[in-house]
Amino acid sequence: MRRGCWAGVAVMIGSSLVGCGGGESARSPIGEIARETTVPFDSSPGATEVVADTPIREGIEGAFANLIDRRVECGRSPKDCDVDRIAVPGTDVHRKLVDLMNERVANHVVASTTGSLRYRIESVSMVGAEAAAIRVCFTDDTVLVQPMPPVADELLPPIVVDDSLFSARTDWDLRWHDGEWRWADEHPINWTVGEDLCAA
């Protein structure tokens, strides 16, 4: 199985954060999570989005990193995933994550520790008092596998389900919900399979 359709980065992380298929490790880490940040973009006069100043930007970047960490934990143990701690209930991204976790539990597909998830925050803007917009570039080549049950006490190698590389640049809407920032929506700018869009 390869990542061949747009289903949302949140599904696609570890292969994917929100998915077309794939899954994550129920017990082991999803490889490396590399983070880089850059200065925010300039907003035009009169624009509704306002570039976040440094303390606010750093707070949103930290909150986004926490959401990624929670998403990874969900990949490690989908049956214990509390999607409400990642995405705003009632949103499309929340529904996709719930569907994905249910699918991964049903199909026993997990992410191995081979490969890594890397992302770079490219800009952060405030959109009102309780909403923010953040542009992120992701690259994920985590190998997805289906573990095999042991035979006569002998461990068998897992079946490789997806070993492709997925990369996307996405605008995320974050909303202040229940005392924390949560994912509220995502808007793809561009995405590809087999190429690292974030290398430049």
C-alpha cells in the first residue's frame, strides 16, 4: 500500500498525522521527529491575519509541537488515542483522525522505527483572539508494517505495508479550545509522494 491520495497531513503523519492508509507503531517510537522554525511572513496592511510577535509565535509553535507529540502517541497506541486532545471536536480533521485510529486498530498496521518524521514551521499568524494560522512543511518516510504473530515461538518479520516517502506543505488553522490550542482545519498547498518538498 502506498500513500497515493490526499487525505490530510494529520492523517498522513507516521504515515501520516490525519490518511490514505498506513498506521503507526503501537509500542515503539515513530523514528525521529525533527523540528525547525523560521521567522514568520510579513502581513500586508489591512490584512485579517496579523504576524504573531515573538512570545506568541513561540507559544503557538510549542503548542503545535505538543500536538504532533500527541499525534505520535496515538500512532503508538491507537486504541488509547484521545483525539479530543489533538483536534477540535466536530471538525473534519477530528473526524478523520477518529476514523484513522479505528482503521489502524482494526487492521493491525503500525509504524516501525525505520524512517522518520520531519517538519519545519514556516510561518505563524494570529487570526483573531482565539485562532491562529500556521504554515508547516512535513516529510515522513516512516515504514508502515503489519506485525506477524510468532510461529512455534519464532518471531517472524513484519509485512511491509508502505515504505514510501510523503511530503506536504500545509496551512493549519489552530483554535483555542478547552484551555489549549487544537487543530481545527488544514489546507493543502502542495504535496507529493517520493520527493522531499522541505529539502530546499
